[in-house]
Amino acid sequence: MTRPPSAISGLRRSVLALGCVLLAVVVAAPAAATLRAASPRPATTSAAVPDQPTALAVTAQAAPRYVRGSDDRTHIDYDLLITNWLPGTVTLRSINVLTRSGTPLLELTGDELAAHTHLVSGAPPTAAIPASATVATIIDVALPQGTVPAVLTHRISYDLPADLNPALRALIGSLEVSAPVLAVDRRTPTVIAAPLQGPGWFNAVGCCLPTLHRRLLYPANGTWVKGETFAIDWQQSRDGALFEGDGSRNSQWFGFGAPLLAVADGTVVRAVDGKTDIAPGASPVLATPEDFAGNQVTVRIGPGVFATYGHLLEGSVQVRVGQHVRAGQQLGRLGNSGNTTAPHLHFGLVDRAEAVVANAVPFEIDHFRFVGVADPQTGQITGTPRPMRRTYPLVNTVTDFDQGGLS
Ligand SMILES: [Zn+2]
């Protein structure tokens, strides 16, 4: 019998290895120059910035949406798309999110701002926007539970390129953008049953830190989509470890083969099987968009709401397109097919049947037992175990699910 790895090493190895995104577009880009110019004039701090040219144009990818998180806070999430008009690098200095009346809700500066900002190509985080490039900044406003402002406003300050020519420098009237003004999408999150059952389910990649899921952004049908903002990669843990032995075989991972359950009544709109499970750490074979999710099932559970399950075990899919399923019904088993580095379930809700062109839909799980929050570096779990209702288990949480269903 092989000695199990330490809890710490097992968890850490898995977290570092897990890189599941259904449609990963990670391009190695040259490091952006980080020209930090001395500001030609102080950034405006007044809420009332006069109309004038700016170096940046800022929009939102979609209206902010919210969930109740397992930290007992309401998380309002969206992405700002920030385009640098100038022919040199503009560096973001700060992003402030405020209510309409100017009450501050969030400030991103320094390393935190850089960690939440990336080129739309998915390149490494940076607060420096190259010439005529667009970045996305991940916004996660965490407020006391139940607090959802009707409108969010923004104040974004930046530094100009050091070598900007005098004519352009003269044209830029402000080093602060007071935009955009965003109405928060008031639709409540979709309440679902758990897609898994049993103890120790670890959210390895999820909302609302800048994880691969939270960051994923790409164009589809000529517009920007974010299909995985609230998606979760779940792995099963035991005593803080995710596998026994050396973890080189799928069967050594505790969640491998676990039943995957319908999260609500619905109709199957996609059922793909026959794709080979790969060994942990092996390179996936990705020839078509469908290959990214591997063996997969999608269930329409409401108007414009589809539950997606990815990376299923080959040969385990036991539903067919058009079949009606009930909440708690088994759809297949947890596997390691598609764009994956270790056995896990990729689960999320999206607004279209074709997940690769869809936007994510926020969800809350009807009930579960919160075990704690695992430190990805040490594997140590902290927090007070307690039952939770209608809550989104945030990234790095460990949760126990019962037999499923809605209460
Ligand atoms: Zn995933």
C-alpha cells in the first residue's frame, strides 16, 4: 500500500496543476513596457470631472451581476474593458467603484490593480496598457449581505507615457475618467441543487478571485463573452488531500468517478461521450471547440439558463439529447476528459445552449455544509463549519453536500 501524500502537498499540487478552462485562450505576449511617467498635472479627484478628452475609453463587458457568497457578503461582479487610445503605454494608477452618490465601495491600486487587470488576449496581469491595446479589469465588489446598489459609478486614474509628444499631451484634458455609469442587473441568482454529493468538495477554480475562470474573456459572434465568471472546478478532498499515492493515475484521485447530478428539473440539450480520459498532467488533444469540455452534458433548466458539466468520464454519460431529467438524477460521472490537468467537475450556468458563445449566469446552491476555506499554498483549512442556504461557495472553499435536491 502506498503511503498517502501529506495533505498539504496533495492540495497544493492539485491547485497548481489545475488549469481547466473550457476555452482557454492563453497567449504568451511580450512583457509590456511599464513606462511610469511623472504626471504632467495632478489627477483630478473631484467627482465632477468636466467633459474633456481622456487617454482611455472605458466600457463594461456586461451589466454587473451578484451572488451571495460563502463569506456572508454579496459579491457584485463584472469586467471593465479599458482601451488606451495613445501610441504609447498608459499605466493605470487606480480604479474606484462608488455609488451614484459617491460612497466608495472598492479601490484597486498597485499590485492588486495589476492582479485584476489583463490584456484581453489573456496575457499575464498588468496595470500597463500598451499602445492602442485593450485590457479587462476584473471587478468584484463585496458588500454586506443583501446590499445591492442600483447604480455603480467609477473613477479611473492613469499616468501618460513618459515620451508622449507635446501635442497629444496638450489634448488630454484629464488623467481621470469618470465612467462608466452602470445599472446593476437586479435579476436574482438561479437557485440550484448541488451537482455533487458527499463530503469534501473543494472549489479549486471559481469566483471571485482573478482565477482562470473569472478571467476568461473572448469574442464570440462579434462581441465579448464571459462564460465562466461563476463556473466552478470541483475536486473531492479527504483530510486536505486530493489524491492518494503519487497522483499519477486518475483512479488515485478521490473524486474520480463520482456521480454528477442534475441541479434542477430540465431537458438535456447536449450529451457528448466517447472522448478519452487523459492521465493527470498529460497534454489534452484539442481539435475542435467541443474538445475543450471533453465528455459533457448540458441541461436547459429554465428560460435562458443552461447547466453545463464538463470533463466527464468516458462511457459514463447516461442521458441523451431531448431527455427530461429531474433534480438529483444522475447524468454521468466525474472524469478527466478534455482540457484538464486532473480529475474534476467543471460546472456552471450559462445563458445559451452553446457554452462557448455564452455568458455565465450567477447561481446559488440551495443548501450545503460549509467546511472552511483551504489555503492553496498550505492546504490548511480555516473557518467555522456551518450549514448554508442559497449561497455561492466561493473559490477555495470546501463544502459537504448531502444527497442533493432542493428543499
Ligand atoms: Zn473549469
